[in-house]
Amino acid sequence: MLTAVAHAIRMSPDMSETTPDAPMTPDTQMVLDTRFGRIAIDPDRAIEIPRGLVGLGGRGRFALAEVADERIDHLKILVSIDNPKVSMLVLPVPVKTDAIDAEDLDEALAHLGIARTNAAVLLVVASHRVEGGVLLTINRRAPILVDVEARRGWQHVLHNPKYPIRQPLIAG
């Protein structure tokens, strides 16, 4: 289990950076108890995921939050505001990434009506118990694509079968 989690963050286009949200006032702040600990979020800054997440359902509003564990602080937490039991680690990657070929990403963004300049890409992270510890993997086959301007996102299964569902994540 991770230690306590910091406040929710705002995504920048292209996910080149995630920036802390402006300070929340007590009347806008909501604290969620998640499997990662307590997360303070502003529900007005939610990301709507209207079709839910593959295998989890989880339709509704989500927030992106920092991880308070420095061993994995390059990851973020995506948590459902409507059902905080639905939460997962994600790896934000820039739109110009080696994780997904430009042609495949462009096809997915066009299908979802997301302008490349407003796009953010999140790769879902899973943990697997292995001898001697835990192995983290990323799902390159079904990224979560977010229109940061419209604050809407979709998990999209790429048509190209070359992308693994469980690629080991090597900490950088």
C-alpha cells in the first residue's frame, strides 16, 4: 500500500507536464478514500469518462492525482470521483511517444474527435506479484486518451495487435 497521496493535478496538453491544481478552498475540496490513501480533489476539475474503463466499468468523473511514493512518483493515480474504489495507476506519456506509433495514435484521436494539440495519453499500469516483489506492467494496447480542453477521456483499444497488454515497466 502506498503512503498518503497529494492533491489532484491538472493535465497539460501533450502530458509533457502535469501541474498542481491551484489551491482548493474548503468549499470546493472533496476528499476521497481510495486504495492508495486519501486524495483531495476539486470535482469541478473532473475528467468525464463516459464509456468507462475496460474491465472496470467506472463510467463517470475521474481525477488525476500525484503519487506520494517517490519510488514511483513518475506514475499518477486516476480515481473515480463517483466510486473511489475504482482507481488505478497510470503512466502519462507525451503524444510524441515511442509507446504508440504516430499513425495508430492519430487514427485513434481522429476516431474520438480529439485534436492532437489537446490530447493527453495515459497508459494503465498493473501490478503483478512475482517472486521477490512486484512487477509493474503498462497496457500499450488500450491507452486512455483525454481531450484536456473538453475534460473528456476514453479508453481506446488500438486496432494494431502489435501493442502488448502487459509490457514490463522499467523505472527510469
